[in-house]
Amino acid sequence: MSETAAMRFLRAVDLYIGDQWAEGRINSSNTEREYRGALSKHAEDVNSRDPAYTNRDDVKRTLARWAHPNTRSKNRAILVSFYEWCVEEGHRPSNPARQTKRPRRRKPDRYRLTQNETLRVLQAVRGDRERRLVYLAVCAGLRRQELRGMQGRHFRRPGWVWVSSDIGKGSKERWVPVIADLELVWTEIAKHVADDEYVLPAQRFRDPGVNRQRTDCSLSPASEQAIWRLVKKVVEPAGIPAKGTPHTLRHAYCDHVARHGGLQHAQAAMGHANLSTTELYLGTPTLDELAQAMRGVTLGAEQTFKVQEDSTASAVEAPTGIEPVYTALQAAAYPLRHGAGGDLA
């Protein structure tokens, strides 16, 4: 394939991305990176030929790159959008991506922290850096990118954490009220972090190759990998039997705080674009609520079988109230299952 054809495809992608920015469909560099990533893979699969001559099979070949249906669904939407733009611009008569079957999305697995587990995570923090990260995630529900972008300027209105449009998802601004658990951390940040300094600054080795002591670079944000590692460093000692992620901590905020404010207030605090997203949290009981509801529920198992042993046989007395289902067969099998003799012991 000639260089001209390759440039033609890449030029189409550039024009498409530019229009998406202008129309407000792309609002962040991360979103643009996702769009370009999917379209670059598609360009490889079609040998960068003119998008006017690609077809349904080309789209299917690209979608086959992703095994998980949720990832495939997300990237299919990007291809649908790109080819819809091609149709609107008059480059081709139809949209081949729409001719592919939409994957059936799976509900993602989420580990929901109980209140006790959440408290253990908060108690496991060591030092200001860990404390700032974990408390802002658990007690303010901030996303990973929002945690990275937090600066002193976001802590200047007493009682509030400001998520400015330049760091919020979809370039959307919101204000998160400071709950009682967050007050001391909020005060420490407001006092010691200047307006242009990052709450979670990048760390560099003071003298690479000579010593391993790190120093904060207050005017640069921590990397995404550093945020992940820091959360893992706190969650593992807390004894949480699941992979700890920044989003796990954000879920804890919604589970244990948002219910007190109602659905619409929870949506505003979480920064959800759609109310249905918030309903996923509030529509099902928390693990603590489920445990509370089950407290006191019993099947009568506390009236344990009374096994009366004698020198010749084991007699089993059935609990009161279940005589109709307690058969002679069960009575005969009981001593075998519980080590009173026989091959099944």
C-alpha cells in the first residue's frame, strides 16, 4: 500500500478527531487517546487504505482483537462514530460498522467494601501521601484522574472540594462537600499545598545512581502507575481479599455515604452524567445492609441434633418441628457421615 493511501487514512482520522473536539464529543486527551488507539488498530487491519473502500469484514476483523465484550462494545462505538462521520462528510454511502452485531455487555465485577473493611483501609495509611490519596478517594469519591490533578487551588472554599473542569471527567465541574471524616485531611492540604502545587506530586530520585531517596516535585502530578501502586500498598495490609484499585475506594464512598443524601445529591457528588449510573449503586443493598437484614434470620439449626451415644449404637434425636422430614434413612446415615463408624467416615 502506497504512502499516499496511508496518509489519506490518517488524514481522515485527524479530521474526524478535530470535529469531535469541536462538537464536544471529545473533551480530554485521555478520550482522544482511546479513539486514536482503536482507529490506529483498524488502520493496521485495512492496510491504511482509503476508508471509503473498507467494508463490514474489515470492521469485524478489527473487533476480533478484543475478547472481552465490554471492550469490544466500546471500540465498536468508536468505529461506528468514525464511519458515521465519513458518511456525513460524503466520503462513503453507508456505515459498515453498523452492519456488525453489537456485543452483549457484561456487568463488571465489583468488590464492594463493607464499612469495617473501609475503616481498615483508612487505618492502614502511613504518611501524608497515602492519607491524602485514600481519604480523597474514600471520603470524596474522586476518580483516578481527578486525584492526579488535585492542586491546592481546589481546596480554597471551606467545606468543599472543587473538581474543576480541566480535571473532571467530560470536562465537567462539580463541588464535593467535605464530610466529617475528611475534615482533618482537607485542612492539612489547604494549609500546606500552594495553589499551583499538586496534592499528590510526582516523586523523583534526588541523585539518581548515587542514592535512592525520593523527593517530591510539587509542580508535577504523580503518574497513573504511582496512584495504582499507592492504593495497592495501602489495601493489602488492610487484609482486603481483592485487588485494590482507586475505583474500589470510589465505590466505597458511594456505598456508604451517598445513600444518606438521596439519588440526585449522590449523582452530583459522584459526578455521574446519567442518573442510571448512580442507581447501580443505590438500587442494591450494601453488604452491611444485607447483613443487617439477615440478622436474626434462622432455619432452626441452633437446635442441633442431640447424639446420644451408648455402647451398642448411636441414637439420633431429631430437632423439634422437623420430624416429618427426618427419616429413618437420615438417622442411619448420620453416624456414618460424622465419623461414628463405617466406610464413609
